Amino acid sequence: MPAVIEQVEQMSTAEKLRLMEYLLNSISRTVVQYDSAAGTQPKVERKKPRISDFIGYGRRFHSEYRSTEDVMRELREGEEE
């Protein structure tokens, strides 16, 4: 930051005025863009998922379909000790 201040101190008055004008224009553009963006953003309400949305969810991840009996038989294999 001190290097920037030294550069500004070495500038002529005309260069300082151009720099100030540039800074003011860039700040005002930012404020206008922010105001217009804030006004046009649609508010999206979060849709609460229903149980019916999850039917068949597991099939997306498993290529083969296994019946409930097969799954339960596999789970019971470790219980027969």
C-alpha cells in the first residue's frame, strides 16, 4: 500500500484527477450493477421433497435389480453363528 501512495504522490494534478474520475466511475458502475441485479433476482422457494419422489431412487445406482428376499437372505447369512 505505501508503494501505491508514493506513486500517487508523484503524479501530476491532471493524472490525479483522471485517476479520481476513473475510481468514481468504476464505483458507480458497481453500485448500479448491484442494484439492478438485486432487483431482478427471482426468489426461488425450496420445494419440500415427497416420499413418492424417492421411489426407484436406488435403481439409478444399481444395474441389476435384486428382490427383497435376496437382500434379506444375504443379510441373514452372517447371523447364523
